[in-house]
Amino acid sequence: MNWHLPVSVKGIILHQGRVILLKNEREEWELPGGRLEPGETPEECLRREIREELSISCSVLRCIDVWVYEVLEGRHVLIVTYLCESTETDRLNISEEHSEWASVEVEKIDEVLMPEGYKHSIKKAL
């Protein structure tokens, strides 16, 4: 069996008890980040993706979680989540890749339509 497993690196940007989320093409909320490119470290990937998706810079603090997500039936992605920090969250400008962004209270994360793995990673980061 040939099983290709792309890697997606995601950032948990916490600011004053809230986490930054983006709405994707499936109308689900997700963490900012994206596909690891050849030759990149996960930290480099995350800084690049956050710059592209949110137009801000960030510091990557530590790895929080690693899990496999079934995006669609038979299509899996390895998700690696990191805790990040940014002092620029007041000037987010999202890319066309997402329809909107939100700053959600961590205590209300269970109410958000998003994959359970992201919720678990966010709680684990606290």
C-alpha cells in the first residue's frame, strides 16, 4: 500500500485568553498554517504561512501536538501544532485563502465548528 502523508504545520496564537482562527473553504474554522515545503523546518514553514495568511510575524515557541487528520474520506494529513506568540495581532490582514478570521475565547473553543484535533491541541497548549 502506497500511503502519502503530507505534513501541515499549524500555529496556536494565543492573545489575552483568545486564539486566532481562520475559516477555510469547507466552512470550518482552523488554525493558521500550512503545508511543509521541501527543505523547510516546521518552524520556518509556520513563520512563512502565518506571514502569508495573516500578514503578521510570529515567534514559534514550542511544539504542542502531532496528529493525523482525515480531511476527506481517504485523504489524510499529518498535523503538527506549535504554540506561537505575536505582538501584531491587532493588525491582521487575511489572505484570499480564507473567508474570515476570528479571535475566540479559549473557554468557548468547544462551541466552534472545527476538527476535534485542533480543539485538543489548543487545550493542550494552555
